[in-house]
Amino acid sequence: RAARSPEMMENKVFLSFTFYSTILILKMYVVAIITGQVRLRKKAFANPEDALRNGGLQFCREDPDVERCRRAHCNDMENIFPFLFLGAIYSLLDPSPTVARIHFLIFCVGRIIHTIAYLLRLRAPTRSVAYGVAQLPCFSMALQILLATTPYW
């Protein structure tokens, strides 16, 4: 087993945050793998050396399906990276473990639904609703961080 500090194991909020963050990072890896598979299937490579290896320079091109996967991945980076910061700081504020877990769960589920809606082209407004719902816990955590740190500005 990996060595664990007693303080970290006592912080149930941080452990919950770590669990959901890891799920989200794994989801991002899956989207990256899907993007690569779509590139191979559609023969749409971003780099000339990849195109040459897979059929010729004519395959160094854009493809709408590859771009959709890339946009889903970029959207993840725009949203999950701030969540990682906010969730880590929020975990240090000693919030209720149940309330914190609800924050993390809502964000995680919202991002998973957003990705599924993006990649499977689900009917609007599925993706937008998932995006909006996932933003709520982030705004809540940001507000709580600001309120906790305002005396120190």
C-alpha cells in the first residue's frame, strides 16, 4: 500500500475531492483516446509526419468529427482545471463532508453528461444544461473561498 499521511486520511472532504477529480481526469484521457481513434478511422491527421505514416500528405487535414472530439476535450480543460483548483482550496476550508461530496458529485456527473452529449450529438439543450449544472458547484465553491479569504485581502 502507498504511504499515507494521517492528516490526509482524516480529511474526508479532500479524499472525496481526490476521488471525483481522478474520475474526471480519467474521463479526459478517454476523450483523448477517442480523438486519436477518430483521427485514425477518418484519416485526418494534424501533423504531416502522422499523415505520411498513415497514407500520405493528403491526410494532413481537418475533419468535423475529429474537431468535435477536440472541442469536447478543450471544453473539459476549460472547466475541469478550474474545478481542480477550486475543489482543492475548498477542501481546506473544512466544509461539511456531505455538502462537499454533493458539490463534487454534481460537477462530475455534469461533466460526464456534457461529454456524452457532445460526442453523441444529443439533442439540445442536453449539453448546455449539463454545462450549467456543473458550473453551479464551482460558483458555490468560489464564493465560499472568497468569503473565507476576504478578511485577508
